[in-house]
Amino acid sequence: MSNYLSEQLSFDQAQIVVETANEGKDLKMKGICIQGGVRNANQRVYPVEEIGRAVKTLNDQIENGYSVCGEVDHPEGLNINLDRVSHMIESCWMDGANGYGKLKILPTPMGNLVRTMLDAKVKLGVSSRGSGEVDGQGNVKDFEIITVDIVAQPSAPGAYPTPIYEHIMNTQGGYKAFELAKATQEDQKAQKYLKESLVNIINNLR
């Protein structure tokens, strides 16, 4: 029986390529989505060939017209909750031992939350979601990627994709959110107010 597998990736070790958006209308995130050939924080090792096969399968689905959507945060389970969708995966590919992806932020409530956070300079990471078998040494086989989610505070080494802007939207309340985002770096108590502020901003979007 396949196991539910999730792997979170952080910002600082990402290999980022910044691209221009389409006439400034789209916001995209691009970076490493899963690392191969190394033992991660969950003590699992994804062989490069397993990742390569999983990435190819997912990209083939995308190229054949299948929409691969992802959520904000990291749900427990493999189902995609439509009310939590924030983005879709435009493409994925291998570069060396790692699987990369390009995520397009959607104009959904959760997508607008991601956009507002990125406008406020909040660093957002990614978390792959999939299934596979894990042996006694932590090696993964029969790996399948279901999607890649966007997360706020990844716990494992890896990559935060960089937001790609050609045009920065001015949002009412954005300055307040930015100040709160800066405050969270120094005062953990401020973190609980950040989400409320961002939700209020999104509710005021027109």
C-alpha cells in the first residue's frame, strides 16, 4: 500500500530563475519542488530516477491538458480541495537531481491571499504532495507526485520559489500588511495579526 508523502522546501537554498510575466498580469513562482538523492528532514531519500519518472508523468499530464492545481498550506490527504486552491502548475522538469516547477497564481480567494503576502514581502515556500513506498532505510520507490502546495514556513531544507512580477499591484492596506510582515521577523506575537490583516485586505479587493 502506498504511503502519503509530503516534503517541504525552504527559501534560502533555492536555485531561482526570474522570468517576466505576461504583460504584467500574471504572478508566477518558480523553483525547486522536490530534491533527489539526499536524505531530507523526514529521513527519506528520493532516488533521482524516481523523481525523474514522477516529474515526467506529471508534466505529461499537464501537456495533455490536465489542470494540476495546488492549495495554500499542506492538507493531510491526496484530494484537492477546490475552496483552498491558490495556483496551478504550468510545467515541471528535472535539472540535475532536483525536480522544478512553475506555479501560476490564480485569482481565487486563496490565490489573492498568496499574492497579497508576496506583495508584503512574505517568503513563501512549497511542499510537494504525493504517494510512494518507503523501505526500512527511508528509500522511496513507486513515487507519484499529486501536486505542489504553497506553504508559509517550511521546516525542511530546500527552496522557496521567487515570485515573478512585471507589474506590482497597489492594494489598499498593503502597507499595513508589509509592516506586519516585517514585525513577524522579530516578534512572534505579531504573526497572529498578519493573517487577519491580509484576509481583511482580500475582502476589500474589488
